[in-house]
Amino acid sequence: MRSDRVFEALLTLRNRYMLCQLASKATRKFHRPNTRIQETMNLVFDRIADAERQDILSEPENVAEAQRRAA
């Protein structure tokens, strides 16, 4: 079930808002035409659950700076 995958991903990334943001962005990026979006979301949650927290939160400096300016 997807709820199990979400709870496993929450162990890696405790902030639920950040998890939703990350999952939606990753789903858009990883989704392939002619596949179910549900399968892509399951894959994303599995990847988040299997990843290390530092790997998930690291982002290039220019992206982080652009977000700071926008805020």
C-alpha cells in the first residue's frame, strides 16, 4: 500500500510538507508517458525511503539561492 511507503519515507524526511513537495517534483521528473502515475509515485516514495537524508536535502547552490531570492 502507498501509505506504508509514505510512512517509510517519513523516516528519512520527517517534515511532511517537504516530503510532499519533493515527491510531487520527483514524480513530475521521473514520470514516463504510457505509464501509470501511481506507479511513478510508488517508485519515488521507495527511492526516498531507501536514500540517506543528506543525499535528499543536498541541492545545487544556484537553485537554493534562487529560492531565497524568490521568497
